[in-house]
Amino acid sequence: MRKLFYGGEKMEFCPKCGMRLTPAKKRKGKKNTFTFSCPKCGYKKSAAGPVAAVSKTIERPPQERIVVIGKEEQKLRTLPTVKIECPKCGNNVAYVWQVQTRGSDESSTQFFRCTKCNYTFREYS
């Protein structure tokens, strides 16, 4: 059984699969018993000695919070534009971005989206 001390608290890990064991409190008559169980494989172990119950609220930085984008904000286009002819409608302006679609040793693929009809196409090199 691996044990890790983190911030003064003891964490235990499952001997079968290595997942962190989660504590659970059960009431038997007038006594509380604590067990540790594995959320992955179901391994259970009774707690030896007293268990300190710690409740901490984790404060997330603003960039990790969920953001809801409204309809007006969705209309905003922040991608760069280039002059290229749309194969569908013939418009000469398109948004452009690059994605690494193959291996890291190969060049990235350049995608375009027409500013008029929203047709997405790519340029093959």
C-alpha cells in the first residue's frame, strides 16, 4: 500500500490498480467507522486509527471557469482574413487558421472559411 503525505494529510493508493482511495464514513449503531475504497476497481480497506475529516474549497482561476457565449458574441469573428477565392460562392475573403493534422514532422494544414457563405475548405500543399 503506497502512502503519500500531501499538505499534512495522508493519501492512500489502491494496491490493485494504483488509484487514490477515497474515504467514506459509515455509522454502526453509535459508532462511526471509516473505510477507504477504490473508485475504479472497488477495493476496500478499513481505516486504521483516527481519520481527520478535511473539507477544502478549491478556488479556480478565472480562465478555468465555464463561459457561456451569447448569440451576439458568437457573431464576432476574431480570426485573421486572407484574400482567396471561395470554391463555392466565389467570394474573395476568407478566415484562415492552421491545424497540425498529421505527424509533427509534417507541415500543418491551412483551413479557410468563407466570410460570405461560411463554407470551410483547405489548401493542399
